[in-house]
Amino acid sequence: MEKTTPKFWQSKLIKTSIKGSFLRLDPRLLWHNPVMFVVEIVSVITSLISVSNLIYGGPFLFNIHISIWLWFTVLFANFAEALAEGRGKAQAETLRRAQSEAYAKRLLANGQTETIPALSLRKNDMVVVEDNDPIPGDGEIVEGVALVDESAVTGESAPVIREAKGDRTGVTGGTRVLSGRIKVTITANPGETFLDHMISMVESATRQKTPNERALEILLVGLTVLFIVVVGTLAPFGVYTGVKITLPVLVALLVCLMPTTIGGLLPAIGIAGMDRLIQHNVIALSGRAVEAAGDVNVVLLDKTGTITLGNRMATDFIPAAGIKNEELVEAALFASLADETPEGRSIVALAKYRLDRRGRDIKPSPEAKFIPFTAELRMSGISWNGREIRKGAADAVAKFVQERGGVIPESVTAAVDRVAREGGTPLVVVDSTRALGVIYLKDVLKEGIKERLSQLRLLGIHSIMITGDNPLTAAAIAAEAGIDDFVAQARPEEKLKLIRKYQAEGNLVAMIGDGTNDAPALAQADVAVAMNAGTQASREAANMVDLDSNPTKLLDIVEIGKQILMTRGALTTFSVANDVAKYFAIIPAIFVPFFPMLGILNVMRLSTPNSAILSAIIFNAIIIPLLIPLSLRGITYRPMTAMALLWRNLVIYGIGGLILPFIGIKLIDLLIVFLHLA
Amino acid sequence: MKEFIRALLVFVVLSILTGLAYPFLITRVAQLIFPRQAKGSLLTVNGKISGSALIGQKFTNPGYFHGRPSALEKAYDASNSGGSNFGPSNSKFLEEVGQRMEKVRVTNGLGVNAPVPADLVLASGSGLDPHISVDAAMVQAPRVAKARGLRESDIRDLVQKHIEGPLFGFLGQERVNVLRLNLALDDLSRHGGQSGESKQGTGG
Amino acid sequence: MAKDITYILVFLGVLMLLALPLGHYMAQVFTGRRTFMSFIIRPFESGLYRLCRVNENEEMSWKQYSLAFLLFNAVGFMVLFLLQIVQGRLPLNPMGFGSVRWDTALNTAISFVTNTNWQAYGGETTMSYLTQMVGLTVQNFVSAAVGMAVALPLIRAFTSKLRNTIGNFWVDMTRSVLYVLLPLSIILAMLLVSQGVVQTFAPSVKAQTIEGTEQVIAVGPVASQVAIKELGSNGGGFFNANSSHPFENPTPFSNFLEMLAILLIPAALPFTFGIMVKNRRQGWAIFAAMMILFLVGLGAAFWAEWQGNPILAQSGLGSSTNMEGKEVRFGIGPSVLWGQVTTVTSNGSVNAMHDSMMPLTGLVFMFNMAIGEVIFGGVGVGLIGMLMYAILAIFLAGLMIGRTPEFLGKKLEAREMIMAVIAVIAPAMASLIFAGIAVAIPTGLSSLNNPGPHGLSEILYAFFSAAGNNGSAFAGLNANTVFYNLATGFVMLVGRSATILPALAIAGSLAMKKSVPSSSATFPTASPLFTVLLIGVVLIVGALTFFPALILGPFLEHLLIFAGRTF
């Protein structure tokens, strides 16, 4: 799944990110990140003090040390954001390149075509795409069929069929027609395609903050304001106690206490989440939707294509009492030879396998007459030499036998009932009036679907299968797949009703859709994923587009949504927990020279007051770049219950966040002493 | 404006209910059921109010047991109340306590470094504390006996009889009500040392 | 020590025994169901609504509710202020007290309306009986009732779905007075009188002491006021010495009763909450967090106070017990317990002088107040405050499990965060800022009774007490100056309104949300893990905010005393 993922150590990316981190010092840009904006202001102040000390006398070296590390704090945070943005952009660019270099054959009113650059196409332009042409933009096929290579976008090498009318009409710019001729209406102006949308979502300047991100930012701003007051009032308290604390030291304490770690990494976490979605070949049209994906508690899944492979397959033969298995299998084989439906073919394949006649060509006698499947008869078969071999639905076959004066024996009826009860489809095989037995047709589950569904349950997500099957069949498949609930004999419009019902109960509903008649339901769902191959209507109604058109992608999206929130929460906890150690570094450093007994607070036994303050501020700065990989990757996520997850994260990031800085600051202090820096 | 009038009305009605009806009701009933307590648990000697059993008094006469220091401007001035509010690191306070300890040791004939009961030199919160600890009473027994010309053991017995123990064994400290003890002391002196027959006790 | 432990166990046992049924009873009252008291009280209630033109069934939006709350407090403030100014010309003034100074009157009016009951004045030397009753006692009732009332919208919001109303302020408040505060006060007042608390309209008693001098003994309608002062987390004493005064708290048993009364309603409200949100375990989880924080603080305070004053111990004090400012009938243990009980509940009453307690005891008391009075806290508002911390805790927890945080099915979003953050940090900031100003200006410092770090503690205590609407003091600080009257007055207003108004706003926005069904993916907030997390958030936020101030005040004093330094 992961394709050209730009690694973050790629030197070009690093270079642009470093440049970006300086450009972002512009207060007009930094304003978007209030926590770092405050750090920048105080950095300016301490720098000015250092400079004035240099000119007018005063402690210079220590102050300039502090100033430098304050600037590094801001730069590190900017770097994180620039890096995340750079990665996302690089990813999007590779997709776009294919698009921008393309040319298009635009259909003119007179039926002729003209060749123009793809970028000058406008919405509603009609283009013709033929063998080996790139598709010049996002659009919808209005005429024709084509085999399309979508590997440039999805990374999937197998070509796919796209055709006018039906649910596979959508094409994406940058993909290529291998064979066929299609007419496509362009559905987006340049700069308005999904890709452009995606790029704007990873660009920090245009990026919209998501609801949870805003709520978190309120908390961070609140803490910042609170700590400004805490540190600001420490000055008069100090004076009362007889200790005059210099401004740079107060600033150092303030910046250490402020939630700079999470404040600096917050934008990067959000952007990186979008990056991860692109890596999964999903284009989100809003950050809000990605976040909502983490909150989803109901998913609607289409049975066909999502839970099962799509078609029923023969899995067993059940002979009637007194009939040899061989005879049944052979009859079934003959009855299905002319049946070109997937079910028929699966019967042939299974029968050949059972008779050990794989590869051998079985031909019925030339005078044989095939009876094709019709909706009226609901059976098919073959007749020759007066023999009438038929297979079909139990009631239809029973009628056939009765008309000829026969009767279906008890053993066959019992087998039919059993198969139906188990959710399979029974086909009865008869030779004229003699019932031979039953073919067991069954929906086959997609590989790994059971595991994914049980993960969903762990995440507290209620899964609902939508199927046109009868309730019995639906129930059996639901049970086998481990799905929570199903809607049988569902018509498309019922999806909308169902979504509304769940939403009224307070649930957040996710669904995947592709057909035109899915559009209303997609528009109603909180998280709506459209298949890239789906219709334009469905893509417009959705808030995410899956380039792979893989329905189980929903699960990845949910996990990414959760991961983004978890990373934010964990780093916030970590950031706040860090403060305890910083107090124990800085407060004794300030007051021990005046009140030696306060040395008992110097639990880290830091060597000198200056080294203690420097160690704290250095730790505070370098923890940001150290956590960049984590915030880009997202914290490890495993499906487990909320309780287990919370314990785990609390222990790692809460208690870990409490302890780690004690160790880190001590080590930095040792290093500073070793290097004679303070 | 409608809401303001409503606010005013509700306030007036609740004020009448809780500010007038309630305290008047309580006063009425209290005066009926617990008249003595409601009026201040007053003690009378020869028909004259000599104080309240709950409020301490200032004693300076060596023939009386002395109560705790009172931080009030006028010691044991019950028209007011309050403590010293000295913090434990206040040198002025520590000095004062030192002087008080000195005085207690001198007046009661204790040794230079003899331990002094804490409550006898530390001021109470109300400035009106009617009690002292049993230790604080016993420390004064020899002085009182000497001043009154009574036997020390009789005095000790009297103190012993005036100990108010903790309710149910855990509610409150062992303590002695100074005013009551001194009234009993006067009684004892009047009856010429027949302490056993004193009618003045803890009850009343 | 063993006696103290017995004391605490019995105390907490009796408290639980009373709080559980009371919590249940209050849930009945506040959901408008009939109770065993209805047959007496209901006629009064309906009569009151008729008289005051209150429509019982009218529902208010959060803005209307807030307006009613503000108007009612404005009326209360004006009446109380004017009453003090003109008390000299009014009846029930046997001692003939004159008009109260404007700044003192202003401070006192704010103080009693905000349920703080900070007293810059000495009661028995300043206020007429009329002012004490119609002014102060009334506010003791209504400010407590307001506190309980404003907690109800927030509680209801969790169970209401897609509604834009949150209840009726007048009904909530009236019910608090009639069904809860008044009956309990009547019972308590009578019990207190039986113990010797005075209740009379007679003027001061003149006694002839046995040494022959005259003693003037102040009396008054005390029991009725003390009862509500304890039950309503008020704390404003009739006398200057508050509950250390023998007429307010005459016996160890009255002491036990009063402490019980102080904690009773705040301890019952989490249960009321649990019942009303139809999740009793949630009520227990919050109660447990409060109780654990209470016990931790109590343990620390006990340890600190029992250590005693090492300087006095050295000079030959019999036992090292620190009896300064304490009454013999209570002793150390119950005095510390009282301090802990009152500082966690925003009840400003004292039975011993906190100023004279050991520095670390003072530190615990200050911390209790500074974190915003959420360990049980004031009636109603304490629960609100704890719910604000709960919102912060659940927000973090929600993110850490990868969901938009939700509490009892309600999503917590930006709006709730703004309000919860304001509620948590605004009082803390106000107290620190004004303490900072006070230590920086001569007017602030000239009020100090104690030099050195203890002086800083006095100032910090004053503003933490004001911000937490507690009302107790390191009473050595002469707070009856124009600066302190105005500064503490302002901080009290911030402390009160920054808790209540955000809570009402949150109630308004929660009530409008739909309720998300819970699943294995939602954080179970009725769990021990929630309790642990809540405690953690309270402690961390409190510690980070007040660490420097508390280090330089009480902690430094502690170190210095044990190093033998005095000031």
C-alpha cells in the first residue's frame, strides 16, 4: 500500500524544511500558532536584553544562551510543521505531475477534436480519450468503455474497467487509458480537483483547524495565559522574599512551563495525519471528516464486495438418500456446462475437482440440448437421450418433478432446508423425476474481513451489513463474518433512512458508496467515502474519496482519525507532565543562593543555578525535534478497549512525561558542566 | 424589567422568611425549651450574674486558677473576641511566649527548665477560652493551695472532680473549666476544706 | 493520635450515613417529585410563586437563567450594602452601632452575596442584630441556595436532549431554601442551642466576675445564624472569633455537629448528581475523587500540625503541641480536621486561628482553596467546579483514546473547553495577580501582622480565600483597609461569576446536544480510572499554578523554622 513515501531524512526535504522554519518566523504566519507566537515575542525580548547588556554592561553570556535556545524552540516547532507540510506536498506533487504534463483532445461543437494542454481544460469541457492516452482531468465517462491503468494514482498495477452508465463512470486525472475509446466530461476546473483540495489541506497557511484541534488549542492558550500570570507574579513574590529575578530567567521559566512541546507539534500532527491518508490512497475533502472518522460508532457496509467476494460459489454436494455422490456430481456438472454465470462456473470447477477431472475437457454429446436459465423457469440444465437433467431453486425443481409425476424425497427436502438455514443457497439437481441431491452454494467471505470486523467491535463500532439477500441468508453471512447487524432485502433508498435513524440516536455513521443512488445516503452520512471509480454524483456527495476503490479502506480511515487525536492527547499530557521537572530545576536555581535550605528541592542535584536553568530550557527545546518522528508517524495504535488504551497512554505519556525530563535535564546538566558552558 | 421586579419580590419574600420568621421562630422555641443555654449559660452567685459557664474570665489572684493567655486588647473582654494570629515563625510571638513561660515557672515555683503546659502560655483562638488542660490545672495546684492555705491534695482532688472527659471517649479533650473550678474553690474555702461535700460540681 | 483516627472514622461514617439519604432526597426535590416533606412545604412553595409572579413551569434558556441569577444577586447586594450604611437608624440595634464604613460595607455585601462570607469586620463590634439577621442571615440562605440552584442546569443538561432550556432559576432557588436549607437549619439550630449556643435578642450581658471586675458578654441571635452559616458553606460568624467563640461552638459535640453540617450538603450533592444523570456510579466516582483528595490533604495537615513548633519545643514547652489560636475543648486533632473540612468546602468559618497553625498545615489549607474549592466545595458550586476539572480530564482522556471527548454521552467541544478553561484559570489568575500587587505596594504590606514568609502566606491566603469564595483568613492580616476591601471584593466577584456563568453556558450548550450512546470505545467515566485521572488533573493543575507561590510562602517558612530562623 505504501508507495513513494518521502522519508523524512531525504536531504532535499530537510533543506526546504529548514528554510521553511525560518520563513515561518514571520509573525503574520506564526500568529496561527498562539503558543509559539508567545515564545517568539519573549525570544525577541530576551535577545534585546542580551544585546543591551552587551552594550551597557550586565550578564551577557548567560542571557544570550537563553535567547539562542528560545529561538531554537520556535525554529524547531516551525521545522516540524514545515517538514510535515513538505512531505504532504511532495506526495501530492507526484500525483499532480502526471496530470500537468498531459495534453487533452477536446471535443469541439462540430465533432472535431483539438489538442490542448490539460491544464487549460475547464469544467464541463468534453474530451475524447483513446488507447494509450492519459486522462487529462477528473471527470465522468458519458460514452464508451475503456480499460484504465490507475497505477499512477493508486499504485495498483492491475488495470480496471471504466464505462459509461452504471456505477463505474468516474475517472481521475493522471490515469491512462490502455484500450478503448471514451468520451469524458470534465468535472473540475484546474486547481479545484481533489488533488488540489488535498494539497491545500496539508498547507499550513490555508489549512482549516479541525474542531478538536481548536478545542485543544483553547486549552493550550489557557495554560499559556495562566503561566504568564504565574511567572509574572513570581517577580513580586521574589522581591518580597528579597530575591530579584532577572527577566531572562523569568522568561526561561515561562517558556519551560508553557505547553511548547504540543504547541510546537500540533500543526505537524494534523498535517501528518493527512499525509498518512494520502499514503493510504485516500483523499479527504475536509479535516473535520477525518476527525469524525475516529468518532464513528456505526458503519454501513455493503455485503457484496466488502464482506463477501461478490458471488456465491458452490462449496459442497449433498446426495439424496440412496444416490451415489459420483452420480450427483456428474449430473451437476452436466447441468452447469452451459451455465456461464459465475455460480455455474463455480459448480463446474468444484465438480471437476471432485471427479478429479481437472483440465480435462468434458463435452456433452453433440445432440444434447441446453436449457438456459430464465427468470420464469428459475432453473437450467441439459437434455439428451430423453434424459432431462435440471438444477435450480428447490420450488421450481419440485414443480418440474411433480409435472412429470415424481416426488422430491424427504432426504432432499431436508438437505434444502439445512442449506437455507445455514445461509447458503440450495440448488436441487434432478434427472427427470429422480432427485439426485443438492448443490450447496455459498457466499464466500473476503480474506481477513473477520479480523477487521472484530477490530471494529473493539473500537466500539457497530457494523451493519446491507444486502439484497433474504433475511435467512443475510443472517447466516452476518454470523459467519461476525457482523453486528444486517438489513436484508434492502433497497438503496433504505440506506438513507437507516443512517437517519442511527444519527437520531446520537451515532456518527460512516458509509462507503459508489452508485449514483448512494449519493443521498453519502451526503447524509457523517463520514462518507466514495470510490474513485464510482459515479460523479457519489464523489460529490462524499467527504473522502478512496483512490483504490477498496471498501475495507474505511477501517484504515477510522484508525488514522483516531491516531491523530491520540497523538495530540498523548503529547499534551506529556507536555504538561514535563512541567513538574522543570519547576524542580528552575525554582531552586533561582532561590537557593538566598535560601540554601531550598536545596532540598534540587532533587536532580544540578550543578549550578545557571546550568540548571539552561538545562531546562535546552531540554524544552530539543524535545520538539526529538518528537517529530513520533508526531509524523502518529503514536502506535492497536485496536483495544478504551480503558486499555487509556491506561497504556497514561502510563507511557503521563508517567513517562513526568519522569523523562528529570533524566533528560540531569544529562544535559552533566554535558553543560563537561563542556564548561555555564 | 419584569425579571427585575420578580427578583425583588423573591428577595423580599425570602428575606422575611429567612431573615425574620426563621430567627424569631428559633429564638421563641429556644427560649422555651432551652432557656438557660439560649440566654448564655449564665452563672449567678448570690443572685448576681458572675459570668457565663462558657466564657472564660481573667484571673490574676494567686488563690485562683488562671486561664489561658487572651490575645484580646483587654484580656477576656467578651464584648469582643479573637486570637493573636501570630505565625509560628514570628519572633515577637516567640519572645512573648518565652516571657509567659518564665512567669508561669516563677509564679508556680517550677524549675528553670521545667516543662510548661502549652495551653497555659499559648493564647486561644477566641480569647475567651473557658478551659485549661488538666496538666495546666495541676501545675497551679501547689500555688493555689499555698495562697488559700489549703492542702494541695484537696486542691488536686477538686481539679480531678472538675475534669470534663471526652464524650464517648473520643469527642473532645480532657479539660477543666476554670471559672467553675474557681467557684468551687471559693466554696471549698468557705466550707473549710471539706472538699468532699462540695455541692458545686460540674453539673448545672 | 488513635483518638483522632477514631474521631475521623466516626465522623466520616456518620457523614456517609447522612449524605446518602440527603443526596437521594435532594434528587427528588430538584426533579420536582413529592417528598415526605411536601405536605408541609408545598403550600408555602406554591404561595411564594403566586406572590412573586413566578410561573413554576416556565423554562429558561441559559441566558435568561444567568440574567435571573445576576439580577437576584444585584438586588441582594444593594439591599445588604444599604442596610449596613443605614443600620444606625434602624431597629434591633441594642448596642447602637453606627453606619458601616463604605468600603467595608461594599466588601461585606460582595462577600455575603458571593457566598464567601469573608469578614473584614468584627461581627459583635460592628453589625446590629438587624443587619446580622435581615442582611447576613438572609444572604447565608440565599447565596447558598443560589449556589445549589446553578448546579442544577449543568446536571440536567446531561440528560436532556436537543433542548434550549435549562430549568427555572426561581424554582431551583426557592426549592433549595424551602426543602433543604431551612428544614436542616431549624434542626441544627435547635441542637446547637441545646449545647449552649446563645439565641436571644437581649443586649450584651454585664457580669460581675468573681475577681470583682465587670465583664461585658456579647450575645445575640447566634444559633439561627450559625446553623445556616455551616450548612450553606458560608462561614461568616456572628462573632469575630467565629466558631472558636464559645457561644458559637461551645462543646466538642457542637463542634462535631457543625463540621458535619459543613460537609453534609457538599458531600450529598455528588450522589444527587449520580441519581439525576441516571448513573449512580458516576456520582460515586466523583465523590471518591473528592474524598481521596480530602483524606490526602487531611493526612498532610495532621502530620504538619502534630509536629508542633520546634522553636517552642526547644524552649521547654510541655508538649510540642501548637495550641496557639486553638481552644482547649477541641484540641489539635479536631482543629485540624475543622480547618480541612472548611477549606475544602469554601466554608469560611474557623474554630482555631489558621494564621497560627504550622506553615505546612496552612499550605494544605491554601491549596484546598486555591484549586477552586472543588474537594466537595461550596454547596452546588463545589460540584460545578469539580465538573469543570472533570471536563478537562475527560478532554485529555478522550483524545488519548482517539475520540472526540464525551462525558455522559455529551460531546465536549471548543465551546465547553473555553468555558471550562475560564472556570479553572480565571479565579486562580485573579488571586495570583492581586496577591502580586499586594506584596508590591506599601498599602498591601502595611496590613501584615507577621513578617517574613509568613507575611506572604497571609496575603496569599487572603486572595486564595477570596477567589475560592471561602472566607476564612490568616486573620492577622488587617483586611479592613480600602485596598484590601476593594481588591478582595473584586477577586470574590471573579471567583463566583467565573465559576457559575461558564457552568451555565456549558449547561446551555450541552442541553442542546444529542446524546451519544456509550460503547467499549468510549471512556467509561464512571470508573476508578476516571477517579484517578480526575485527582491527577486537579493536583497537577493546582501544583503547576501555585508551586512558586506556595514554595516562597509556607514551604520556605517551614524550612526556616526547622532551621531555627525567626522573623
